[in-house]
Amino acid sequence: MRALVDGFNASQQDVEVVSTTLKWGEPFYTKLITASAVGAGPDVATIHLSRIANLAGGGVLRPIAADELAQAGLQERDFYPRQQAQARYQNALYAVPLDLHMLVLYYNKTLAGQAGLLDAEGRLRPIDGIDALTQAFAQVRERTGARGMTMESAQSSYAVWRLWLSMLAQQHVPLVAGNRFAFGSAGVDALATISRWFAQGYASRGLDYAGSTSQFIGGRAGFMLNGVWEVPTLEAARRNNTLGFDYGIVPLPRLYGDAAAWADSHGFAIPANGKRSPSPEKVRAVLRFVAYAERHALTWAEGGHVPAYRPVAESAAVRALEPNASYANAVADVVYDPPAWYAGAAGPMQFIASKFLPAALSGQLTPVQALDMFASEAARLLAKPAPRY
């Protein structure tokens, strides 16, 4: 984002963007909500689209009109439909989508090759189904001595939530229906599958985020389940000759009947700022910057993200970008958190899930116990009215 801000500021002299970076997660959203409520919020904020129901429904954001977009040379049809829909709340647009970042499967080509999992061109053979993925993990473990896969699994980690939601979506099972949890036996089966990978020793228990990524980057795991945002780390290690292997990425395999993978998106939003509504001139200036960022999203794509702005996403430059090209087609198969005030990035439901679901991977709880405890505590969120800030 710093490169986009600097590029915009250098491209013209009428508008200057001064950026502030805050800690990811709940600290960011707490500050944004509080600042907007008292009229002291920023002119523009980069948010997760999974938080639209909370932020727009809570009065934190100002809607963006079609004519305001048009003045900046943008139209909603310029964006992929799934991301454009995710940026709307009650038939109004509250953010301009910037990207898509989904859960993918990284693989170490050296270890995968030794395990007999690559084709003649050095690419991962197709993996279809839970048994096939489990067998791939087993072959790496048995033939190389490395862990079959790695993912964060310590208390308060989010990876299991993302994978579990993906597996529910692949079974066409909603998390919530009729304001009640609806995952049932499908949810238990999915969490039990993930838990077995740890119980059987294919994955190391208790690793935090840094530990799991270090395990893969250090060549000690054949696969890594993580988001595309780790691409810059791997590419930097490759450029610096500190990565001791070549790697590849594929979309999350089809484990059940359909392809689906958890994802989220960043987007540009305009805080409502209480009674200090931005002037038309300020809105035009904000959207001028947003339009610049969208048209120069190749810079953002180099960070592993898939641009939401189709003229850039479908350009020759982005289509040729590696390793992005190997997973970009998954854009049609993504699933977001439920469209509710309590859901989304670092929201209260994710927080509760991070308390209980990792315990099933460590063996402290059975999958049934973990999900019962999650549902019992999170049910209070479903019963609460959406907050208004």
C-alpha cells in the first residue's frame, strides 16, 4: 500500500494522501469504529469486505454513489461480481473492492518430488478428495521424513476456521441458517478430518503462525495451508537465495463434492465520521486516489493478492505473474464469512472459534466437544441485535 500511496502522490500535485498503518485485527477495527463515531476518522480506510455488515450496518461507513464512482472513472461492473456484491450492504455500495486473498495449498517441489507427487513437468499431480490429500501428506512423511503439511494450530489461530469454512462450503452446508448454527454432522466430519492429520503426525501440533510458516520455508514440511499473502515472503527468500527449494501453489483441493475456498477481500471505504460528513470535494479526492490504486493494482498483485479490478486482473501483465497465475482461477470458487455483524476478519465469531477449534487439533478436545463449546458461546452473538455505533 505504501508504494501505491507514494505513486499517487508523485503522479499529481492536487491531492496528498498521508497514510497511517495500524495493527491488524480487532485493534484496527476498534480504532476505526471509535474514530468514525466521534467524527475523527480518516478520509478513507482500507477494510476487509467480510466486515461490511458490521461497519455499514453499524453506521461507521458512508455509502458511495454510482455517480461519485463515475466521476473517478470507475463503475461497479469493472469489478468481479463476487467482490462487488461483498462490498454492498442493503443495496448500497460501501466499499470499492481492491483484491481477493484466499486459502491455498503451497507445496515444496523437492519434497513433493521425492514423495512421487509431481508430474513429468514438475507440477503437483491433481489431488481430488480427502483420501488423496491425506495420502499426499503421508507420502511426504514416510518417504522424506519431513512433515506432510504445516498450518498454524496454536490457541487463538485462525487457519483452522478458514479451512473448516472451506470444507463446509464444499459440502454446500451453511454455517448459519435461520439464525441458528447449521453445520451439524458435516462440520464435525470436517473438523475430525483436520484433527486426524495432526493426530497421525502429518502436521506438527501447537505451531503459531510464525512457526508454521518457518517450518515450510525451512524445508521441513511438504505442504503448507495458508493464504496467498505469504507469496512475498517466499519470493523474497527466493530472490535472496535463502529458500532452499522451488515451490508451487495450487487452489485448495476439492475435498468434497465441490470446489470452494475461504477468502476475504480488502476494499477502500469512506468513514461516515458522525456528523462531520465529508464534502463533495473531499469525496472526489478520495475516489481519485482509489481509482489510481485500482489501475495500478499490479503492485498489489505482486503481494500475492488477486486484483478485484478486472481491467488489471485480466491484463497480460497480471496473467503472466507467477505464482499468481497458478491459483487466480479460484476467484470463482471463494466463500466469505457469513454476512452478519458478528462475522468477518478478527470479528467476535472468529475470536470464539479461535478459542475452541485449535483445541481439536492439539487433542485437548474432541471435534464434537470443540464445536459444541464454540456453538454454545457463539450462539449468544446470533441472539444479539446488530450494534449501532
